[in-house]
Amino acid sequence: MTTSTTDTKPAAHVDHLRFHRPHAHLAPTFGNDKFALRAEAFARFFGTPTFLGAQTLIVVLWVCLNVSGVTHFDVYPFILLNLAFSLQSAYAAPLILLAQTRQAARDKAQSDADAQHREALAVANSERQAQAAQNTAQLMELLEQNTRLTQMTKELTERIEGLTSEMHQHFVRKT
């Protein structure tokens, strides 16, 4: 009969984010300083309905004011408006591309960390299955031993009963 020492081992605290911590520096897109946080917020703002609505409203007002003759600061073909769009795209495109590049790096790091976590879970599961198989084998061995002992007990009980009967018959005849 063997006993396992792993059955009494206390459960250790498991850090479930252990594979993600090495990639924590990738969390902010542009860094942690004030400029970086504002640049990321600005890059995120470009794709929002609020930005698109506000830009559309500004363009419509710009064109209406200049076409209707209320003001003439940028007459048709709206060179100043085109210059404003060019300036906006000159700043927006690099910010958006940088944000996409950093997001791709974060996604890859997250994917790698998840793969490592899944691998660790698979190893732990294999270890648990091996331990369960070992425990099952031990239980089967104990059951077999118990069956043999029960059989031996039965045989000895039958033998004692037979001897007792013989002795009883022997003493009953003599008296």
C-alpha cells in the first residue's frame, strides 16, 4: 500500500496574469506622458460619430457662408478648406497609423500571452490527469487487496466453521 504526498499539499496562489505582465508596457498606444495620452485620445476621436458630424457641419457652414456671399474668406474652389483638410490629414494619418501599429503589437502580445496561458493550462491538466490515473491505480490495487483479504477471511471462516463442526461432532460422540 502506497500513499501520495501530493494529496496533502496546500493550494498555492496562482498569478493568472503572469503571462500578460511582460507586455504591460504596450498598454498605452503612445506612452504614459500627458502628450501621449492626448495624442491617443485625439487618434481615437477621429473615428467617432461626433467627429464626423462636427466636421460635416463645419464644412457645410464653410461652403454655405462662402457661396451665399455672407463672407468671402474662402471663395470657390475653397482652397483654404482644402488646405485645412490637408493639414488635418497630415496630422491624423501618422497618429492613426501609429495607433494601429501599436494596437497590432498589443494584440500580438495578448495572443502570445494567451497561448502561453493555454499551454500552461494544458500542462497542468496533463499533470492532473496523470495524478488521477495514479490515484485510480492505487485505488484499484487497494480494492484488489481488499478482495483478496475478504476471500482469505471467508476461507478461514469456513475452515474454522468446519473444524468447529468436527470438534463438536467428536465431543458429542464421546460423551
